Amino acid sequence: MCFIKNTYPNIGVMMWDDMFRNANVKDIERSKVNRIVTPVVWKYVVDVDTFFKPDLWMKYSRLFRTIWFGSAFKGATGSDQYITDISYHYENHIGWLKILSKLSSTVHVGGTMITGWQRYDHFAVLAELLPVSIPSLAVCLSTMRKAGVSKSELEHINELLGCRPDAPIQWSLDTRDRPEPKCSFPGHKVFEGVYMVKNAQYYASFLNSKGSLLAWHKEYNLKRDFSHSSRIKFLLEKTSKGYTYVTKAEAIMNSELPKYFSEETHVEWMETNIKPLKDLLQSKIAEAERLLKLDTWPRRPIHNIIN
């Protein structure tokens, strides 16, 4: 940092504040870091306004002329997240606005760095891609500009993004099967494709839903070809719907991702988000079709029967 300041005296150095957030005032002053950097105080949680203790702001007001905030519009809700929860990031920005209103007379805030992370670190798989998160970015920018997003402003954002009134951006992530938004902003096909993946995930979730299939679809049942046909029909119905969604998403992503990303990103995203899901659903469909061909079942006990 000293080298940068000495070599380029007109360039400001910004630094994530968690590098010294827990250090005391004397140690920071002794290191002279407060003379060299402008801290970016970051946190991406929804309740950011209650996360920091008041003494942190008191400490920073003594040490730094200016501080910045660090928020996020994507890449902060899960290390392998592929779809953006707009409501979560909106709440994060509302929290920063609340902090700003409290600090306006005690600390000079230079601005907010609205980040969008692509990976949690160099070894992690991809988080949300940029086209998937453009609606979230639009909402977050509007929130910081207007201190919130009204219903009319959300309608205006939908209009700017070219989203159909009958298929607008989804404010929060509903786990159920919902029609994907229909928009026209650059990368909208990628945006729509991830909602097909989300719908496929919804149907795959029935494989782990208590009361739906768990007691009839254990490995114990499958090894012995022993399960209730009505439950297997239910399994086939759900997995077939999921498989339809994931194959549509596969086709869209194979067509669209190369338009915006490198081959490496294309391959990584498909192998991370499409292939495992498609393989799972395909295998469960095959299991269900095999079991439905059976019309006789052994009497219990069955523990010694393995097919």
C-alpha cells in the first residue's frame, strides 16, 4: 500500500474493512493504515443495519476521513447459487440506507460499492452469472437512488428490461413451478433458462420430500423391486416434468452461453447445474418405468430378496 501511494500519489487505495475491523484504534494508528487507505465496510446480509455495533462507526469516525459501503446485487447468497433472489439483495441495500441515515452527521460516506461476485474464491464453482442478475442490479441501483422501490418503480424497471406484464421479473424465489419471466434485455435468454432449471429442481425435490416418496423409494425398496405402484406413478409424473424443464434449459444454455462467455465458463456451468440434475432425473425415470412393469410383489419378509 505504501508503494502504491508513493508511486502513484494521486491514486486512492480502498481496502475491505474486515482486514482490520476487529483491531483497536491504537493498533490501526500505529500501522498508519488509516493514513493510506479508505475502508470499504462490507456485509451482504439482509439485516445489515443491525449487524454492526455502534462502536465500529465511532472507531472509524476517529480514524478515517471517509468510508465507503460494500453491498451486493449477486453472488452473496450461496457459494454455488445459480439464480438471484432479488428481494434478499433489495433488503441488503435498504439496510445500508438505514445505516447511512444514522451516520450522516458523524461519518463521511463516500459512496456504496455495489458488488456482484462471480465466485466465492478461486477454487469455488461459479455463482450467478451476470445476465441472471441484471434485474437484481436494476432494482438495487434504483433502491440506492430513490431510497426504496415502489410498486410503480418496479413496474418501470420491468418496462426498462422489456419484461412482459404477464411474465415480469420475480421479486422473490418461489420454490414452486412458476412460469419463467419473459424479457428482452441483453442476456434475457440465459435469465429465462435458469428459471427452467429452478422449476426442474422443484420437481426433483419431490425425491426428498417427507410424505411424498421417501418411504416408498428408499434404496431398500429399489434393490428388492418392492414399492407401491401409485407412489411410483407419482414419482414418474414429477420427474418427467422436471426432465422436460431441464432438457429445455440445456438447449437454451448451450445456445446462449457461448454468446456471452468463454468455453470454460460454458462447460463449467453446464456440468455444475445441468448435467447432475439431468442425470438424476433420467435415472429416476428409468427406475420408475422399470418398477411400473411389475404386477406381482413378494410377501413380507423381504429382507433376503435382492434383485
